[in-house]
Amino acid sequence: MKFLDIVPFQSINNFLNHVCVGECAIQGKIEAYSCKHAGTDKKLSLSLEHEILDYLGRSSDSDPSSPFQFLSTRSSRKTLIYLILTLNQIYPDYDFSAVQAQNFFREEVWNSFKQIFETYLFETSKEWSEANGGSSFLENLYKILDEVIKLPECEIYSFNPDSDGDPFMEQGAIWSFSFFFYNRKLKRVVSFRCWCLSNLAADGFLTAGPYEEEDGDIFNDMDM
């Protein structure tokens, strides 16, 4: 995955560098990646593909808990691999090659993302509006995303790791969310993630602990 320097993202990233909301600080990041393999991506991609095919060979499409119907198509397997590769780019100190597929959930519509955004970033949106002449944070985000990734053509995925597999929780985050916008035609992924820290944690008084992977079959209950 190749990082793409998207100029319109800079204003959002600068704003989300640190937004003080009461006793908490909201931070966030929006980034774009090309699905072009770089570095060790090709090797990891082949390894993940073989692991998925091996899993399918041991699974039954009659098992209601199996994601067989999704992973049996090459395009869906590629989607999973791209999302994992993107996570590895975002968090280079972590290894997501064994992430559980059930941690990815496909959102059907933009409104699903909008609901999460408005729930967690209500106060943050007010700060944006005050700093930007009354403009809407969500509307600005939508416009920029549409320019970069063409939202009507996108698949939207939320990433919901277990608490002990969430890099933000290791930093003392009160909450966090991560979304991926994937456009197959453009072969591009945009990551938008936010997290909330206490002001003590935001100022560096809390340190991150080691990342521990969870055992178990990574392809169970996948929703793609």
C-alpha cells in the first residue's frame, strides 16, 4: 500500500491534531492509500491469500457461522487483504496479519457512518464550526471524501477490534473508531479514525503497553 499525500486532508488533520473538549482531548487522522503493493506487501498478500484458501478448504458453506459466501469470491478476499495491509501501514509497530475477520463490518450506507460521527464528534463539530465561520464539519468531510474516493462508488467498513487488540486502548483511549472507504475502481482506500483521551493521556502521562494478538481463527464471522 502506498501512502497518498492528499492536500485537502491537511486542514482536517491539523484540526484533529488536538481538540480540547472539557477534560478530554479528541484526536484523529484521515489518510489515503493506493492499493499498489509496496515493500513486503506482495509477500504478505500472497501469504494471506493462501491462508484464506486453506481456511475455505476446511470450512463448509452450510455452516451459518462461516463467512464462506463472502470469502469464496476473489474480490472479497482482495478487500480483506487490502484492509489488513492498510492497517499495517497505519500502525507500522503492529502486526495485523492475524487480525480476526469478524472485526471488519461493512456499513450499508453513509448514514451508518454519519450516526457514529455525530454521536462521538458532536462537541468536536461545534469546535470546527466556531473555528471555520460556522461551516459544518461533516459536510466538509463528505465533500473532501467524495473528491478523493467518490463516495457513491465506495464500500464503507468499520474496524472494531477487541479491547486488547486496539492500539488506541493501549494509549489510554476512552473510546475510538476507525472507518475505511474502499473504491474498487480507483484501487484506493481512505482511513478515517478518531479517538478520545483524557487530558493526562493526551499530554503523554500514560504510556502504551505491548500489543498482544488474540488467538483464534481469523476468518470466523466475517461480514464483507
